[in-house]
Amino acid sequence: MPRSTTTPATAPATALSHGLKQRHLSMIALGGVIGAGLFVGSGAGIAAAGPSIVVAYALSGVLVMLVMRMLGEMSAAYPSSGSFSAHAERAIGPWAGFTAGWAFWVLLCSAVGLEGIGAARIVSGWLPGTPEWAWVALFMVVFCGANLAAVKNFGEFEFWFAALKVGAITLFLVLGVLAIAGVLPGTDSPGGSHLTPFLPHGGDGLIIGLLASVFAYGGLETVTIAAAESEDPVKGVASAVRTAMWRIAVFYIGSMAVVVTLVPWDSEEVVEKGPYVAALDELGIPGAGQLMNVVVLVALLSAMNANIYGSSRIAYSLVERGQGPEALGRAPGGVPRTAVLVSSVFGFFCVLLSYWRPDDVFSWLLNMTGAVILVVWAFIAVSQLRLRRELERAAPERLVVRMWAYPVLTWVALAGMAAVFVLMAREPETRVQLYATGAMTAALAAAGYARQRRRVRD
């Protein structure tokens, strides 16, 4: 029987504002799917899987679509800035909301640091001699300041970041399709010459590509967090979830198909420069490679902005439900400023660790958060299995978004996640991440369960 959300020990004095407009939410949903993982991390996947990376992205894309549909069903029924954390608490118990929420918070704060480092390296490459840490500090101050002021600032930044990303990748796809068709001036169609061998490294290469593609999709959950601060949360979530399928198909799977058709999968430039820059260089378009580097920079800055926002709202929601330190739950003017500051400071501390202790502490932190997104997806699936029954019985009118073929596809998604966990255990590089994430999740679950038992006794 699903458990209702417990009454928080200390609720924040001020609720979050509703400063996000529908245009903000629509563009966040559209551009949020185009993350830094797609531009930066896909090169290693292509090098391992070759042309079969398209299959890898298609398989993981199906899993992500199922997860988004489940999350959309719950978020449309129960809009909350805590998103999946609040749903897990309602469906499974306070310990589950505590575990999912704080694990995701650590992931987002760590990602802020990583994205800041990536963005700083690009700018330092353009301006040699400038220290990377200074650029990271500048980016952190800008986005922390924007998030401290008002939620509409986050929305405006993401609106224009998303517009640029969508425009750039759309142009890339158009140019790529024209080149493949042989109608782009100055280029010859490669035909299918780069698509063989389709599995250059066999099944092992496909597995590595599949794992890389799974983690490239991380970040799609932000739209369900942001929806709680929009003018019409239910409409925003429903629209975002219903368009998720074509966005994933076009932006991820479509662009991977274009890249591996245009560029030899074993080209060193695919890893060194990134697949999109390598593809544009292959077309011989003057300055296109550097222009794509600008787009990658925008994607990284966009991810920084979104992760500062998402981490602060997750922390705020946890405190609102009595699952964290009271100070993080203060929201004067509808903005959880203390949570924004703490999340930003944690992110910058991760950057400093990358310089001070890159081989032990920083490496340990990366491994610890390596499989968090899969843990979160598992909580989403289990929560949806339980909440759907409650909704159908008590409030069917709240089912504005419905999971397809419930409960069959929910179980299929859980089986897919279990398969990814097994594949991670097979690969030496991901095995460490799996174990480290498992240890952190177990520690959080134990702490959450102890808190739950203590509150019941009190």
C-alpha cells in the first residue's frame, strides 16, 4: 500500500514562486534533451561501438522514453519541485525519498563542477595562458547570481541556451542529410562506405557504446522539477513528456546516424575534437568546427545553470518534507537562496578537488556518482508501479499522462535497468562506478531508514 507523504518537521516559511512561463518550460523541455553528454561524451561511444552506436542510442533511448513517461504520469498528478524524490516518498516511504533525493543532489552538484571544468578548457583554449579555475569561478558566480535573484532568470538563460542548441543541431542535421544525399555543394556523398564493419569490436564494443549512451541522456528530469514553478505545472509536464519521443529520436539517434555516416568511426578526430566538430570538418565548411565548439560551450554552460537550479530545488523539497537541514529550506521571495549557495559551493569544491586530489578523492567522487541516474530511474519505476494503482482507485482524474501498457512496460523498463547494471558489472571501467554508487546508495538508504524509524517513535 503506498504511503502518503509525511508531514515535515519544519516546513519552510515561504513557498517557491511560479515565475516560469510556458515558453520557458517548452524550451527547457526541447533543449534540455540536448545535453553536454551528447556533444562531449558520444565520441568515446562511437570509437568503441562504431556504426552500431546508432543501435546503442536507440536501445537506451527506448528505456529513457519509458522512464520519462512514468515520471511524467506522476509529476502531472502530483507536481512537486522534488519530482521523483517526492514521488518515491509518497509511494515507498520517507527513506526512499531521502535516498533518491540526496543521491541526485550529490550527482547534480558534482556535474556542475565537471561541466564548469569542460567549459573553462574550451575558453582557455581560445585564450591561452588564462587559468581554468578562474573561468570556472566566473561561470559559477554568473549562474549562482542568476539563480539567487529569481527563477525567471534561470528560465531566461535556459530559453536562449536551448534556442541556440536546438538551432545548431537542427542546422547540423540538415547539412548532414544534404551531404549524405550528395546535394550539398562541394561535397561527395560517402554512401554507406563508413558503415562497415557495423560491429567493429563485436558485442563488447556495443556494450561500451550502450553504457555511454545511457549516461548521455541524464538531465531530462529537470523539466519535471521546473514544472512545479511554472504557471501551469500539469500542462507543462504533459506537453514535455508527450514530445519526448520525437526529441530523443531526432536529436540523439538521428544525429548519431548522421555522424557515423559522414565520418569514419575510427577517426582520431571523433574522440579528440568531438563527433560533431569532426563531421563538420569532414564537410569542409569553413569555421564550422569552431562554431560547433561555441555550441558545445553553450551546452556545458546550460547544463551548469540547470544543475545549480535542479540541485537547489531538490534540496529545498527534501527540507520541506523534513528530510534535511532547516537552513536549506528558507525561500525568501520564493527563491531557496541558501540551497542555491550551498549547491554552488559544493560544485566549486568539486572543481578544486580536481586540482588538489585528482587521483584519489576526485576520482572517488566521480565513481560514487557514476550510476546514480540508474538508481533514480529504478526509484521512478517502482514508485510508478505503486502510485498508479492508488491514482486509479482514488483520483483517476489526475491521470492526465498515462504510462503506456501499464504495468507491462514498467516491468520491461525495470528489466532494462537491471540489464544495464549487469553490463556495468561486466566492464572493468564501469564496475568500480557500480560498486561505489551502490555503497553510497546503501549508506543513504540506511540513514534515511534510521530517520524514518526515529520520526515514527517520536
